[in-house]
Amino acid sequence: MSDDLEVFLSCLRALGLLPQREQEHAGEQRLLVQLLRYRQELLDWNTRFNLTAITDPQEVLLKHFLDSLSLLAGYDTSHTRLLDVGSGAGFPGLPLKIARPQWQVTLLEATGKKVTFLRHIVATLQLEHVEVIQGRAEELAHRSRYRASYDLVTARAVASLPTLLEYCAPYCRVGGCIILPKKGDLAEEMAQGKRAAAQVGAVLQADMPVTLPGLTDGRRLLVWQQQKPCPEQFPRSGAAMAKKPLG
């Protein structure tokens, strides 16, 4: 086994996703087999489509898979309904689904080629209870089928906290969670985020550092609870959010 893969496996053990070396379980073997197949397909498709800027196989394991799975440190239940907003090539939603096959997962992505890839991966790995939707988050959130329908909402997109909260909160049921991975110095952004959260009915519950050997760049999980229904005017259009962010 390569040293690179051993680092990844040690991180999975730290998250409780793999047993210690002397133990073997079919579920854990399935997890690793599916993640490695996912990586193979991602890198193969990426030679034809621009799915990810990360092309080193080891960095895919750490910066995509492990980063996605680190959300389990902030939220882990036996069953949940998860929405991944702006899923891209499937992060964090698909690694979480692979690790927690009993979860119901919805992947929302606007770009057609990425949606095609997501559907290919779901079929290739024979994942059940995964819905892949092509659409814009600010439009779909105003449909009754999706609004306030999810226990957990997440987005790994590179955007400010006020913008991410405005995208995510309308989908989250009262009592549910929004988890937003971030990194770096967030002092000013956190202040804006808390003001935005108050407007969309959410409250910060935890600010958790991610302390895994393979992730050493100051990642944090911001865990928000949806305490009130998100007001109907949110989310606004993308242009309105850009022109006048909440907070």
C-alpha cells in the first residue's frame, strides 16, 4: 500500500469510518472501493471536461474526499435528508452518501456537464436514494417540493457567508442544520454572516476546527441551526445578492 493511501486511511480511521487495521468489515471495504472508483472516474472524465482543478490523485483523496467527509465531525446521524447546493463534481454530497448509504441525498448543480457526470457516478456506484437536479439554487428554493424540506443543507462553494446562508437557509427545515466549510481568517466575514443568518432564520451553533492529518490549512466547519422558517423573499436573484449582500 502506498504511503499516500495510508495517510488517507488513517484519516478515515480518525473519523471512525474505518476500523483498526486488524479488523475487517464488508461495509468499510465497500467505502474504500467506491471512493477509489469515484476518483478513477473523476480523473478520467476530467481529461475531457473541466470538472475539477485538482488533478493529483492524492490531493483528490484529501482535498475532495476527506474534506467532504470531515462534515461528519459536525453532523452524523443514522438517517437524514441532505441537500448539497452547487454540488459541482459531487462534493461534499457524494462522499457523504458513500460513507452513509442510508442517507437520502439531493445534489443540486446548474452546469449540464457536471450534472451528466454526477448521474454517471450515481449509476456506476449503484447508489440508491440519490436525486441529481439541474437547476439554479435561487430558483428551486421557491418551489414547495424543496423549500424547508431538508434536515441538513451544505455548500462547499467559494462564496461569502451571507451569500451561502441566503442560498441554503430556504431549503432547511426548522430545527435542521446548515454546515458551511470555510478556512482562513473569518473575523469580518463571521460578523456579516451572523447578521445575515438572523435575517434568514438561522443561528450559529458551532465553529469547529477540522483537525485531521491530511487537512492542515485551517479548515473550519460552521454549523448553523435553522430556528425559524426562512422568510419567503429569500433567496433573491443572484444579481440582487451580488449587488446588496445580506449582513
